[in-house]
Amino acid sequence: MVFGLSGGYGFFYADQLPGVPFYLVGRVGSMEYDVAAHLGAAAHIQSTDDPDEGWQAIKDAIDRGDPPLVWADIAHLEYLRVRMVNTRHAIVICAYDDDQQIAWVADNDRDELQPCPYPSLRRALNSDGFPSPNRSTRFRYDWPSTLPNLEDAVRAAAATTSANMREEPDVVGGLRGTSGLAGVSHFVHAFPDWTETFEGTLPQALGLLTVLIVKAGTGGAMFRSLQADYLQQAADALRDPTVAKAAETATALSNQWKGLAASAAAHNLDAARDNVQRIGHLEHEALQALEALL
């Protein structure tokens, strides 16, 4: 529900980035701010190049009873099995123990709080990795005493998502590539040529594609499953058939992304090409179904 109400749904694809064969992500860079705007809250971002100052600010926030949302590099979080570099992985630091030199973090990749040794966490919070340095960045939210009407919040999120897909949104890490429906088209047209584009490294490219779809906080389907679940919950709460139709289309899209991940993991290029073509159509259909709420 929180992801959907943020309006953070988006699309970005780039295949001309230094250091990586390509990058694909299903959210926009302004999500952490937009969720506050849609829910009547105020968001404050704080960053520092001093790791000690950043860690003290995090501890102070926890001591105030306000555990902060932070950006952490996946590559340095020891409790995660995936060893990819991503400095925009969002976690919540819930508690710390100076005696044991361990912090406890909430991560959407795990059901339970995870222990994270201080040295690991320090590296994760102050990484210079891809897509850009995270600089001990943390978010603080001033939440209202009463949330806005759900129907209004759903419409506001739909409007933001529409803009994300049809205009030029903030991109995670400020990367250069193609966003929104234009990015979908770029990906759909580029994928059939991957055998030539990644000649000699195609298995690695398909492995990276699988990880980007199902891991890195995506909810298992490029954030599309999170969107589908949100719309279904909203449809049930509002008893709105238009929202229910949007949920149905979003679920079909989510299933195709899951299918693409499975095809890529199996190195089944024929099936993967079919998944990509279906995704190209369903991305448009899912957005149109969402825009019917406006």
C-alpha cells in the first residue's frame, strides 16, 4: 500500500552506462518525497560526507523514537546474499547496541529484523558505488495526526504515476537513460538484439536482468507486484470497479515480469522475447487503466 500511495511507480532503462552492461529499474527517484506529499506529511532529507556525524545523527533519531529510513549499498550488507552494488537500497535502522557493535535493520528483503555489524553498516551507508555516493543519507518524516481521504490519496498517486511514465521524472541516482513509456519502448526494441549486444557475456546479462527484476527491493517483479497488491487493497477498501480493473491489469503485467525473470534465469531466449513483447503492451494498458481514475 505504501509503495502505491507514493506514486513511485516508474520505468528506467539505460544500456550506455560506465561500469555496468545495462540498468533497469521500476521506480523513480522522488518516491521518498512523493509518499509524504500524498499522505499530508513533510519529508526532510539529510546527508553528510562525515561517516561519524551521519552515524551519530542516526543514533540520535533512534533514541528519540524515530528510527530513520536510510540509503545503504546492498554490496556491503552482510545479511543479504546478493552481492550487487546499489547505493539506493532503502532500509530502516531500528536499534543499535554499542557493546555488541551491532545494529538491527528492517529490510523489505527479509521478514524479520536483521543484525548488521557496525563495520558492514558503516560501509553500506558511506559507499561511493553505483549509481552514486549515498553520503549517510537519511529521511525524517513529520506525519499528520490524521491521514487524508483514501480516495483522494489514490487519485493523487495515480496522477504522479502518470507523470512519471509520460514525462521526465527524477531518476534514481541521476543516471542518464530513457524513462517512462519511452524507456519501455527502448527496452522492448533493444532486447531482441541482446545476443549481438552481449556477445560472449549473454549469460551474465541475463543473470543481471533476473536480479534487477526480482531482487534489490523490487517486490519480486520490478515493483509491479507491489503496485498490483496496492491497487487490489485500494479496490477492496473503496469498492471501486475502476480501481479493481487497474489492479487486474497490473497483476497481468506483474506476472509477465515474473515470467521474464524465470525465462532469463533459464536462458530461454525465445520465451524471454515473448515476455518482453507482452510487457511492452501491458505497460501501456496498465497505465491507461490507472489513468481511468483521474
